[in-house]
Amino acid sequence: MFDLEKAVIEWRQQMAAAGVKSAEILNELESHLRDEIEDRIHAGLAAEKAFENAVQRIGPAHALRVEFAKVGNSQRKFLQALKAFILGQRRALLPPLTAFTASAQQALDVARTEAPRLNHDFVGTEHVLLGLLNSPSGIVPNVMRRLGLQNDAVRSEINRLIGPGVTAQRLAASIPYTPRATRALALALEEAKTLNRSQVSPEHIFLGLIKENEGVAGVVLRNLGVDINRARDEIIKEMNAYVRP
């Protein structure tokens, strides 16, 4: 039989083992987790399913650790960022698969293979970026190469920022997107609509990543010296000149 209290304790231990070690921050996370669980139980879910959904909503430990690192290990600033991360980023809805072109779906499939390669049990903006850059052809890899960005440098910076996780437990096809990745893909759909395109292409996904900009992908690009505004201009310029078959 599922033991909710035991599951919460084990989840907290997993968070600490992944690098979220501050008792104050763990208490705040646990408080949010319990609120999420309670909301789902009141909505009619069984305790085990409510726990699983709540854990996914809070976000994986590696993603939270990156949030902590970005504010310089300041607990006060992190707690402020945490509230925005949990309460704000999760409002985005993941676009349906039919909203993406075949090449965009291929890039997202590559992203899903990148996550377990890094032992990550989630698909974050960093994996989506790797999926775009490792596509066999396309505008995004061409523009990034022209801007001097090498795939190995991207992978190395991702490893430096968040490192490999423990062995992923889910199959690649069932790994969930992080809230920031979900938001980036929702922004990609907005970009496609703004540019009068009927579907989301890899270029729109890249524009969504840099518009979201607080995810690991945005941090990686900035750390590697990529001029985000120039990258956006170059992507749009090539999109306007390129007729996709």
C-alpha cells in the first residue's frame, strides 16, 4: 500500500542528494509539495497519483539546483525565485504534437534521447537546445555555427552548470518536460503565429528558448558569448529567405 508520508520523506532525501541541501529551502519545497498533493486529492485523485503529479509540478531537483545557482546561493533571493518558478512558469500549456512540423518533432525526439544520456529524468531547455543543434540539417545549426557556437562547447557548459544526474528511471518517451521547457515550447507556438506560420518549426523552438531566457539553455548561450539579439535576427533573416519543403 502506498505510504504518502514515507514518499514525501524519500522525495526530500532525493532533493538533498541532488544538491538542494538548505533546510529552509527544503521546508519551503515540501510545503509547496504538500499543498499540491492536497489540491489533487481534493480534486479526486488517489494519494499515490496526487503525489506523482505534485512532484512533476514542483520540478526536478537538478532544475531547482540551477535556479539556486543563478541567484548566487542567496537563500532569500532563491526563495523569491522559487515562488515565481513554481507559481508562474507552470501556467504554460504544452502545445499538441500536431502543432509541430516533422523536423521540429525530430528535434524534440533528439532532445528526449539527450536527457537520459545525461542521466536526467526530465527534458529541460538544455536538452531541447541540444536537440536543435544536433539536428542533421536546418537553420538553427547553421546560424549557431556562423556565430561560433560549437556543439561540444554547449554540452560541456551544460555539464558544468548542472552535471549528470542519477540513472534515469523513466523511459525516454515518458520523461516529462520541465516547466521552463514547456513555457519555451508554448512561446515557440506564439512565435510561429506571430510570424504567420501554420506550424512550429525548429527555428520557432529556438526563438522560444531565447525568449524564455531564464532556463538553462538561455544561461548556456549567454555564458558562451552568444549575442541573443543577433541570434534572433539571424534566425528570422534565414527563415524569411528559406522555403521549407
